[in-house]
Amino acid sequence: MTNHWIDLKNTDCALIMGSNAAENHPISFKWLTEARDKRGAKIINVDPRFTRTSARSDIYAPLRSGTDIAFMGGMFKYILENKLYHEEYVKYYTNATFLVKDSFDFEDGLFSGYDPNKRSYDTNKWAFETTEDGQYVKDMTMEHPRCVLQLLKKHYERYDIDTVCKITGTPKNKYLQVIKTYAATGDPAKTGTILYAMGTTQHTVGTENVRSFAMLQLLLGNIGRAGGGVNALRGESNVQGSTDWALLFHILPGYLATPEAQKHPTLAAYNQKETPKTGYWVNKPKFLASMLKSYWIKDDPEKSYYYLPKRIDGKNYSHIAMFEAMYNKEIEGLIIWGSNPIVGGPNANKEQAALANLKWMVAVDLWQTETSEFWSYKALDRATDKDEYKIKKPKDIQTEVFFLPACNSYEKAGSVSNSGRWMQYRWQACNPVGESRADLEIAHELTLKIKELYQGSSKPQDEPITHLYWDYGHGAHPDLDKIAQEINGFEVINGKPGAQVANFTKLKDDGTTACGNWIYSGCYPAVTGKPEDYLARRRDNRDVPYEGTKPIGSYLNWSWCWPINRRIIYNRCSATPEGKPWVEDLASIFWNGEKWVGNDIPDFGATKAPSDPGGTDAFIMRPEGVGCIYSKCNEGPFPEHYEPWESPVANILNSQSFNPVVVEWEPDKRGTPDKYPIIGTTYRVSEHWQSGVMTRMQPWLAELMPDVFVEMSEELAKEKGIRNGDNVIIMSTRGDIKAVACVTKRFKPHNVHGKHVHQIGVLWHFGFNGYATGDPANRLTPHIGDGNTMIPEYKAWLCDVRRA
Amino acid sequence: MANLTNLYDVSKCTACRGCQVACKDWNQLPAVIEPFRGNYQTHEDTNADTYTIIKFIEHEDDPAEDVTWNFIKYQCMHCLDPACMKVCPQGAISQTNWGAVIKDYDKCIGCQYCTYACPFEIPKYRKRDDIVTKCTLCYDRVEEGLTPACARTCPTGALQFGDRDELLERAQDRVKFLRANGFPNATIYGKLELGGLNKLYVLTDTPDKFDLPVNPKVPGQITFWQNWVQPYFGWLIPLALAGSAVSFVTTRILAGKHGEHAEGGHE
Ligand code: SF4
């Protein structure tokens, strides 16, 4: 989230799109309800079916899964043509005024610079116009035909209301109601927030979907302001934390790119290629050097950089790629930690077959999961005898499986980082059951054992292990405070930790500071011996406003939030270019004549005046200092509508059959509408959690949602002779599953290009273990990912359904 | 003492069912896992181990408009004038001085008269213990200064707990707000029904749209029983206890409009 949960109460309008917030993030509705009661806020929900969120919204508009960009594109067009954007904000805080080089072009769904063989672009073709001394050329009137605002207008000319509704299936009156209601937040006195989740991201165009939200928010002046923002609702209590900590293959902790072997052979080469010339990222070398020091305290960063594993240049190591590699026997062993891919992974049948190709697997979880028992008879049971991946009998599977029982969050202490980036410490409530242990303890003991095995080695190739700095106290329970201190960072004197650094502004690139993750630097700024030295432990629930202002729900002394306890990022935008709050009642930060003050930590130079050079460069992380309406995603600078990989209809906006930059892993598994005419999607419910491991084992939760069900319209049910509560079989090219039919008025066929297109939705929480069991819906979903992140396209694929 | 009650505002409820689980947790009730039947609702009705349920009701008055999906928390209404208490031959049901209608399971003999008397068909027979159970308004928590488990857990503020008069005022304001904001039929339930309930509802539509009896009534036979038979014919009770034909006949007569009831009793 750019903002945070409590801030939802400050909004005038919430657009919930690609998220079922009421069901999957119940607490969001505490604050949205408050916004509605106290500010008269409107809640809009756009979703293929009518959900519990829709039931609590003021406006509900359906859309066909996978058509978000068309929906957004129509909004852009309407807002631009009717001049509903926040003009001053757009002018000063975005790149709308920038001129683009004339090498930029667009035709039939493709931008200039496309290489069909590589399925990628030469993004230099989309560069900004610069002067000889490297300054961006701008047109402050935003009338130049090659300025971003005009190019934006031109790009979305084709997205008129009728065309959009033909694609999305949204009734025209509903669509207009959504646009008008949300566009009203372009008024400088109003703000609107966008709440999204996996309904937005799990598409071949997932990144561009999110981009389009960012663009809309920039146009309407809603970023950096209380009650605004682009707010990703994280589906798990610590998704934010795990992403910050390099859960993904392409980043190191703190969003530093992982090094590639050829491109970044040395630290100097890395720094040279990865450090921009302007913007706050000019400090990147300090962050990386300090991270290296926290791993290998005695070595110079130049040297310890060699210890870091490198990627093979350009190679993809994301979820789908890894399972494809296992399937092709390129990977021998797997540690699967708190993850249950044969329920949660796409094309789960194939992923199960991939596991069977491993020599060994270590599963770490609270219970025996479907994945840890992927070799069992029940794991090999299928709804029909269609067997796409030749799953064998248990006796044919040679994978040696180890299971390490982990304890749950109540049985251990530590912090989680919520969607609003708040790092909140949790105290241990009870002792772990049986032999189960905290994840951290498992990692700790594993590392100590590995170090023991290498002890005494003088081989240079063993140095990454023999030199590894691992000083978290004695015994099996690592000292959480020592870890947090290292995350915060400290000075390094003669290869030993010195005083704590205050925050990341004090980090150095010469090996004299160590810091585990720069964005968390500041969470443990001094060691005085008090528990609250670790700021994540703070629990002051008073919302004290800055003198002369009203409180905005910042709660600055409750826990701690990255970066530097800043609750709303890009908050320079909460003030006018001259430094006054856009709305007095919701003053975030403002210029008092000497410095920036207010109800949040300024995301800006504390004493940089609005009239100083760069005094309106609100987006300090960006080299250009402004928000990107025009940007460089792999697909192009503006999101363009592409149909999902499997779609029942052709694209009427361009002739590309799907996102031109995605990698196709299994072309032969692409379902076609003649055999599979129905759109399938997967989702969650309040009552279960992710792959269900933690909830299906709980009788009270199993009672609430006992079976896997598939929601479908009355019209489709009638066509297929299915009654409510019947058992049905759902089929895709990847496999078949059984589910119970939930025939409902809440799902309607979409009216697409004048014909009825059916969509169904299946819960993906289920597997064969626990009190509530059922087939994993992911046996149906495809191995195809987004063009930037490779997140699987779980939300739009083709299937058919029949009575069981 | 003033009445303490729950105010449940359907317009804020997201049907997350945290309250349903909190209730089971506090009362240590086992899960009653029934297969999914095509509705999110866990059970058609409350049962002896499920004191509260959220009902899910779909309506579509005008196909051109959105469907409405109503959620409603259903449980004992803690009537200010509880018919169940009057019919109980054992005096197992009582009312606290703040309005909770509670049962003493040591006294309950499982005769199920209360189940016939209840206008909301709430009390349910639990065969394994031969008792009839229902929501207690968490009197054991409230008397220790806590709020009921359901209200304590509700994330959205749909369920509140407090002084009945104050909550009634809040409910009236809320209804006004809702009527002015797209719900012309918004109404309060529990203020006047049956002389007042110690559970108040803010509804976005008329009670029938929430499966609530529009004009709940205590069955006529019950009034007859409680006002005439019970005071003068107390001698019927030992007979009933003996499991005689009299008990059987009375039970059937009282069953009245309610139709089938749980089998068993005091055999
Ligand atoms: S806990 Fe509150 S929001 Fe959730 S179902 Fe119960 S009353 Fe509704």
C-alpha cells in the first residue's frame, strides 16, 4: 500500500477492483464503513460476480475477467476529454508535461521497437526528449503533440464507452456511473483510493493492470494524499514483509536487483549499471555495500560481492520457471517452506508431476500438507481418468521427502509487515506444540550446521560460508533483538559491530556500515536496553495531531513503518506545489516557511523549500522526480488491452492474440473456445486462508466452508442442466476437478460483442487433507505468467463444466 | 438495572462470520459440518451446537437492477417478555436483571416445551445431553464486565453491545441515515416486536427480506398454556416426566404450526 489500512477512513471514494476486500480483508471494511458514515464516501466495486464486497458497496459494476485495461482505458479517455483530471497536480507531479522522442510509435497493439522473435521491445525507442545537457524537455501547457498528456489522449482515443463495454461486458449505465463517481475525486478537495489484490495481478497483463491504476491515481491527483493511493491488499499477513525481504528471484532485500553473471561481474560494474544519475536511488551503492557487510562483516564489499550468487543473464527463476525446470529434471532438490504448490500452484497436476522428478524434498509446515504428501494414494486420486501428466503410483515415486514441523505465529515472537508497511512485533502467546519450531530457529540451526560442516576449510570457494557473519546469540534460539539490530544497521569498526546507525541516510559505500535491509533501517536506531528500542514494539494508540491540524490516523508512535516511519509515501504530493495542504482537514505534511511539518514523516528533503530547485520533485525515488503516467513496462509505456492467453473472444482493439511479451511455456496446452467456451477464474473466501492448510484443519472453519464449490449463473446452469447443489465436473486442457455447484443470481453471463459469454468461479483453497476437503482448483489453471513479474494467470482461463 | 443488548446493523455486516466462530469458541461448541448445499449459509437453521448463524438471502426484484444479497445474524432474540420462560415446567429459564434470557442446564429436563413456545424457533434440543440449548447473550462474559463474544470479534462494527436505550437511539439515527441514502425501507427490528426484544436490528429493508417474522406472535396455545393450564394444572408435570401418553399428546397439540421437532425427550 502507498497508504495504510486506517487511512481508508479518509477517503471520499473507494474503487475496489480486482479485490474482494470485504471477504478477504475484513478489516478494510471497518475503515471504509467509517469513511462512508463520516465523510459520505462512496464505495465502488468492479468484479465479474457480485460478492460480499459488492453487497456492501454503493455501486457494483460487472466486468469480464481479464479486461481491466479496457475498463481503465475508457476511464482515461472520459477523464481527459472532460478535463476531469487534477490539472495542477498532473502538471507538477507527473511526467505529463515531458516530451517523448519521435521514435515512439504505436500501431495495431504494438509499440515501436518490437522484436517478434525475442518477444520483447527495444525500450530506447520510447525515451524522453532531452536537452544536450541531459535535461528533460517539457511543455508546461501540455499541448505539444508529443507531450505525455497528448500521447495518452491519443492512445486511448479508441477506448470509447461503447467499445469498452463491448469488451468488458459492463452495462453502459453502470460503467458511466463508475467513471463519473470516481472521476469526481479529480477535484483537488477530494481524494479517492484504489484497493486491489490478486484479481488485478494474476493476469498475463497483471503489471499493466496495476500500472493503469497508478496512472488513474496520478491523473486524479490521488497519490501521496490521505484517503488516496494505490493500495495492494496483501493476501497474507506478511506478504509485504516477505517481498521486502527478497521473496522474489529478481530482487535482493530492499528492492535491489539481483546481480547477473555477465552483466554485473564486479561490484563496480553492478553499481555503474544499476545506479541512476538522479533521484534517491543514487544511494544504491551504499545500500548494497552495507548489505554485503551485514552478511560478511570482515570482508570488503568489493570482495564479498563475489560471494553473492549470480543469476544466469536473462534467465527466469520465477515459480512457473522453477516447476518447469523440475519437470524437466533440471533441479534435484527442493526446500518447500510454508508453501503448498499442488494446491496453490498453477497447473497443479504438472507441478505434482514435477515434484515426483525430484531426488529429495524438505517440506516445512504446520501440518502435513498436500504437497508434503504429494506421493500418497489420496494425492493421486482424480475426479476423472483424464491423466495429462502421467501421475504414477506411490511406489513409482522415488523422491525422498523430509518433513520439518513448524510452529504457528502465536507460538513464536517476531515481526510481520502488514499491507501498510507497518512492521509490527508480536509477542509469543504459548509454547509450540510437540517438536514444532519457529521458522527462524529452523533457518538458524540449518545455517549453524552448514557452517559446522565447512569449519576449518581454507578453500576460497567455501568462503561465502566460512566467512558468513552469523552472530545471533548462543544456542538454538536466535536473539531477535540482535537480528533486528543488524537489520537496522550499525557502524563497522575493525570487522566488528559498532554503534547503531540512525537510519539509511547514514549508510556508507566504503564498508564502514552494515545494514541487513536498507528500507528497514531506522527500526532499531539505538540500543539502550529497553524493549521499545525495537520500534516495532511500540504500542502507543494515541493519534496526536500536529499543532493546529486534525489527526489523520497516522498513529506515528504505534509500531514502526518503512521507510523511516513514513505512513503515506510520496506525501510531498499531499501539499500544493507551494507547500499548502490541498485539504486543510486532511493535512499530511506542509511547508511552514522553514521546513516540512505535519502529521507524517516528510517523504522529501526536510528543509527543501517549494521554491528551491527540485522543490516540487515529489517522487524522490524517480530519476525524473515525478510520477510516471508514461513509463517503461515490458509491454510498453501505456497499458494496452490484450486478451488473456485463453480467451473466448478475439481482441477488437488490435490483432495481437495475447500479451506480445509473455513467454509461452506450453503452447500445446492452450485451450480454445470451441472446446472450452467458459471463462474460469479462481478465488478465496473469508472462511479459508490461501491453500487452506491453516483453515481446513480447523473444524470450526471447515464447518463454515466445507466443500469446494463453483459459482455459476442461473443461465449457464440451465444450459447445462445443473441444479444448485449438484456435483459437477469442471474441465480444462490441464485436468478435471469435481466441485459442488453454487447456482446464483450473483453471477451473470457477460454481454461481450453482443453475445453471452459465461464465466464461472472456483474456490482454490481445497485439497485432500483436513476436515474440509476437495479437488484443488489449480489443476485447471495454466502455466502462463505476466509479462513482467511472471505471476500466473489464475484469474482468466478457459474451461467447460458438466454434471458429475 | 438498564437492559444491555446487542445492536446488529445489517448495513455494516460483511458476513465474515467471525461472530459465528467466536460464539463456538466461547461456548466450546463442536463443529457441525454439513455438506455445502449451494448457499454460503452453514446450516439452514441454528442447532443445538450452533447458537448463531449468518443467513445469506438473495433477492432480485428487478432484473435490470443489481441483485441484493442480504446477510443477517440469527440467534435468540432475548424477548423482554420471554414465552419460553413461562412455559418451562422446571423453571430452568430465567431472565437476568439486564435482559439476558438464560437457561440452567441442571434444571432442564429436555421436554422441549420452550422450543414450541418460541416465536423465532430458536431453542434446539441436544440429544446427547438431553437438554435444550440457545444463545445466552454471553451472560457469563457480560457479568464479568466483558462484551459478548460475537460483538467483541466483529471487525466492521456491525455488532455493538451496550445500553438498550442508547443503542435504540443510535439505531433510530442510523435508520434515518439509511433512508436518506438509498434504503427507503430501512427499519428497526426488535423495538416493538413482542413488546420489545433484547436484540436490536437495523435492517436495510423490510423484515421479510431478511427471513424475519414480520409480526412475530407467541402461538395461541402457548398463551393458553402459560396463563391457564400451567398455574392450575401443575400436576400435569409429574405425569409428563413419567413419559406418559399425556406428555405425548400435549407435545403434539403444542407443536401447532411449527411442524416437526427434534425427536427424543425424556424417555
Ligand atoms: S462478525 Fe460482524 S461483520 Fe462478521 S458476520 Fe458477524 S456481524 Fe457480520
